[in-house]
Amino acid sequence: MSDILSKANKRMILVIILITSFFNAFMGSAINIALPQIGKEFSMSAVNLSWVEMAFLLSSAMFLIPFGKIADIVGRKKIFLIGNGIYLFATCLCTVVPHQSESAAIFFISIRFLQGIGGAMIFSTAMAIIVSVFPPQERGKRIGLNVSAIYLGLTVAPALGGFLTQTFGW
């Protein structure tokens, strides 16, 4: 597969994976900064607030291996794109949760669970796509860039997430 793709296509694939990896890690971590505002807005208890982050992590961990296997069967690109679609859909859905509803907290936590499923689809395929697209002599550098994008997202999440939460709300 790596011989068929042009250099520009490989670069584009890498850029898409790096951006996706960054935002997946960023969004998963930046929500921690917004938890106090989310708690006030939805009148959530500390236990419910812990589930906002835990639902994402739990579903990501639960579905990581199954989606890796499914991606090997039906195609990595397909699972990667569906995962991005689910992640984007769930992220947008978070903005329309009815705040005054009694079940708003449960709905919001359920959306975070769905977002984690999309995240698992992305995590399980991103590295496999890099390995299948780039020849062995280029893989180390590309894998390093992907890991760097993930850790950059995790690193800037508290500061940038705090700025965005304070400026625009959660």
C-alpha cells in the first residue's frame, strides 16, 4: 500500500491523523477544567461529575481492542472515518443538552460515553494506518510525530482549556 500512495497523499494522511490525535487527547483532557462550570450548569453532584470524564475513558478502554479487530476486518480507513464522525457528532451534541431537564446529567454522561466510542475507533486505527502507509524506514519518525501530537494535546489542554472555558464557557 505504501508504494501506491504519492508523497502528497501520505503527507495528507499524516496531517489528518495528527490533527485528530491532538484533538482527541485535548478534548478528553480539557473537560477536566470545565467540570466546575458543568457541575453548576447541570446541578451535578461530585459523583455525577466524575462520570463525565469516566464515561469517556471507560468507553474508550472498552472498545479499543474490539474496534481494532473490526478495523482489520472491514478496513482501517472506514473505522477511522466513522470514529471521527461519531466523535464530531457527540461533541456537537454536547452543546445542545437541555440544561433545565432532570435527566440532563445522564444525557450528558451518555454523550460522553458515545464520544469515547468514537475516540476508541480513532485511537485503534490511527497507529495502524501510519504503519500501513509508511515504509519501515519512515515509520519511527511518523509514529513519533503521532505520539507527540497526542502528548501535545494532553499538555496544552489545561491551559488552553482553561482559557477557552473562561472566555467562551464550557
